[in-house]
Amino acid sequence: MSETSAEPTEPAAPDSTEAFDAGPAAGVRWDLSDLYAGPDDPAIDADLERCVGQARAFAAEYRGKLGSLDAAELARAVDAYEALQEPAWRASAYAGLLFAADTSAPRHGALLQHVQERGTEIRNELVFFELEWVALEDEAARALTEDPALAGRRHLLESLRRYRPHVLSEPEEKLLEETANTGSRAFSRLFDEILGAAKFRVELESGPKELSEEEALSLLYDADRDTRRAASRGLTEGLERHSRTLGFLFNTLVQDKAMQDRLRRYADPMDSRNLANEIDGASVRALMDACVGRYGLVARYYRLKRRLLGLDHLYEWDRYAPLAEPEGTRSFDAARELVLGAYADFAPRMAEIAAQFFDRRWIDAELRPGKRGGAFSASTVPGVHPYVMLNYTGQLRDVMTVAHELGHGVHQWLSRERGLFEQNTPLTTAETASVFGEMLVFRRLLREESDPTVRLALVCGKLEDAFATVFRQVAMTRFEQMLHAARREEGELPLERMNALWMDANRPMFGDSVELTDDYRWWWLYIPHFIHSPFYCYAYSFGELLVLALVRRYDEEGDAFVPRYLELLAAGGSQAPPTLVSRVGLDITDPAFWDGGLALLEDLVAEAEALAEGGGRAH
């Protein structure tokens, strides 16, 4: 990556990795200089030092006085509270992106730790403010939030008060914040470093290859069954090799959460996530129950796929086998053209925003040793712009990932006007633009394709993506529920017990359609959400089914839907999810809401069956 500092942010790869295949997005690296010139940029420490000073000054001005402020004074205080923190968030975003791009560089980890420690110092200077606000009596707080002077901050302040039963004293809050840097945050970083450095030996016909996690997972989509089986075996052996350390990380972090929940008086391990997502437990249970109730749809589809592939047995490594002849690797430029074209078909404004990510180097897409696996979009801070990380291998699913993450990026770009505290939505509505972007690309591909065999492959590919987003995420959440419950009841869990819980959570989804071998029992070990954001996964199910409802609304309303959809994205997290979604005429509080999206998935399965019967067979 080109940087403005004398020393590049991304150091050149060592000699031992010169032959590493960077894939079809070779050279596509982000330029982080809009945040800082490099890891040694003195502006990083200057920003952090300024934040510490301003936080101390803010505390000196407002500590012990919150109850005496009128609405206008409180509004000014919240504005100041937000403004002083943006430089620290900027430094945190930069350190996190730098580390994700190369987890193997010691100075990247050191910078991340340094920024986290200074961030703790800043948060501990400011923790009094939120504690004093939630301590106000309900009547006094209501009088303030209903004053027009606080209209723009009403949702933020009311949201904070939801935590009233769960906050601790100021010394306790400070202690937990301090110890997180050598506890949960440190273990989370270690997880990324282990998997970032891990190599998976895959025995291919051309000879053995040492692959990254992302490369090994990519081979599960290969047309050759022996290649898929070899990738599965290599992935399993690599995970098993690291299982003792990773299992210890899981045990430790699950117990850390149990401790946090006990101290904060959360009755259920999911309660804190539901509160952050601004959704009640009953709604989450309704979502998950609706998905579990349709597990038969997954089995129905995979029985069809087994028949189309002409196999007697469908194993876990066969789930993503392509149903049409391989189309070859798509260049990153081809992915750009397809995604931007699909976005422009819906709303030119979306395409204009997304194009900036390519043109201004806000994307990191090439494969590299040490780079974090997966993909994400980071909103950073309102004064800059989002950045997107990909690991692009050129398959169609990678094109869909480009559409997905750029959807996040467009959402974050539009919502940055809401300011630091409300630019991001809760996880429940965070997938609104990302999954919608995937649907736009899928529909464009389907419109342009007349070959029934390829159309069948497209429909099946979309179904597999949707099943992974809806049903698999619910199965993973079920696993987390069982894991956290078992850890609290049984103490530290042996790997065999955690493996068994994983299989118990996944088998019901497939029924008799997919045979899960003993290898599959290790595959929970690489899921980062279990480590970084416990109980994150159900939000994907929420988002996919919500988007299916949005797509149906778009089909009904046509172009009239577009401006209201963009307004929904621009609102960010300024309102609770039910209120936000009501802007487009949907009621996510209705338990029957989820049935509409699930019915659309059933329609897609029926379409795949019809295409198969009409001659669109792969073999």
C-alpha cells in the first residue's frame, strides 16, 4: 500500500512468502492515509493525548452536576461528550484496520494494544456521565428527553437508560474496563493472530499445498469432489492442531461472559446482546423458533442437490459444490462492474457511493499471509469514511461478498451524518443494505441468464447463501446457547463436549440430507463471532428475512420505494429498529412477520425443483 509516510503501513512480505498467490485481486490494498499517515504517525498519540485532556476537562465541568442541568445544557454536554471522543475512535479504527490487514506484524499488535489502553483511560474519565444519567429518577429523565431542546438526542439518551438495571458503581466499571485489556480483548486478539498465522495442509492432485484458512475454505466450493474432500480434511487437521489453545480461549471467554452477566444482573446469556440490539427476548425467540420450524426446507433442498449431483451420500464438503460447469475466476474489475451495475439499476446514488470505495482505495481485497480471514466493512468515524476488507478469490460467492460489504459501506456512508454515536445501527438492522445488495446482484444475474442449467445453478447458489445466513446462523446461535449453559453448569468443558454440542446444534438443520462426518465436529473453532461478539449470529437471520420483506415491498411499490429505503439507511441508529423499519411499512414486532421471508425461501426451493424437472440438471 502506498502511504504518505516514509515507511509503508503494510511492510513488504518476507522472502518466505514471496510465492504466495494474492489471487485475482492482487494489488487491491486500502489506503489508510485518510486516517493516519502510518503506524508511527505522531498524530495518533497527539489525538489520544488531546482526548485524555478533554475528557478530564469535561469531567471537571460536569461531574456531579447532571441532575441540575436543564435540557439545553444537557444537549450541549452530550454534544461535547461526543465531539471529544471522535479522535480516539479514529485512532482505534486505524489500529484495528492495520491489525486486520496483517495480524503477524508485532508493531501492529503493539499499536492496537496501546490504543486500547489509552481508550480505557479516556472511557474511565467519562464513565461518570452515563452513570449519572441512568441514575436520574424516571420522571426527571422523562421531563428532559421530552423537551424540544433534546429532540435530536432523545433516542440516544433513552437507549442508555435501558441499562439502568445493569450498570455497576463507578469504581467497579473502571476496574472491569481496565482488566478487559488483559482479559477478553487480549484473548480476542490472540484468536485472530492464531488463525491469521495458521496454515492448512491440503493434499491436492497436483501435490500438497500449505493454505490460509480463507484459501482452504474457498476450495469447498470447487467443482472437483476430491479437491473438496481434501480441503475439508486439511481444514479439520489444521483446526485440530490448534484445538487445545482455541478451546482454552473459548472456555475462558465463555466464563468471562458468565462473570460479567452475574455482576450486571443479566438472567440469560443472550440478554446483553438483545439489549444492545434493541430487541426483546420474545422477538428473538419468535425469530429463532420460526427458523427452526422450517429446518425441513433445508433438508428438502439438499436432498434435491444430492440428486442433481448424482450422489448416494452428500457430506459436509459437498454442500457448496457448484451445480453448473465452473465459470472460471472473475477478475476484481468484473466484480466491480457487476456490483455497481446492479446497484445503479436500483438507485444511481447507491452506485455513486459504492464507486468511491474502488476509486479512492477504500478496499483491501487481495490475499496475504497474516491477513485476517473473512470480510467486513468498518464505519470508522463520521469525519472520514468506511473501509471494506475482503479476501477475494474470484468465485461468484466472492462477488456476492463484494456486494454485501459494499452494501454495509453505502449504509455507513449515508448514516455518518447522524454523528459518532448514532452512525451505526444495532446488529438487528445492520444487514439491511448488505443483504439487499446481494439480492440486487442475484436478480441482475438471473435476468441476464437464459440457460436453464445456469439459472438453476444461480438459484441454488442463492438458496445456499440464504440458508447459510438464515438457518445456519440460527444453528450457530443454538450452539452458543448450549455452550454457555453447559459451561455455567459443568465448569470448564473438554473439547469433546464442545464438539458434541456443535454437532447437536447442526444435525437437526440437515436432517437426513447431509451426512456430517466426525471431521465437522471441529469446525466451530474458526468462527470469529463466537469470540468477538457472542450471540451476534442471529442478527444475520434477522437481517436476511428483513431484507426479503423489503425486496417484496420494493416489488410491490417500484421506484416509489427507493427514496424511502435510502432514508432508512441514512437514519443510521437514530431510532429503535421497529421504528426505523416502520418507515417502509413493516412491523418486525409481529411474530408472524418472519413467515413472509421464510415463504419466499420456500418459493425459491420450489423454483429450483421446477428448473431441475425442466431439464436444468447439472449432470
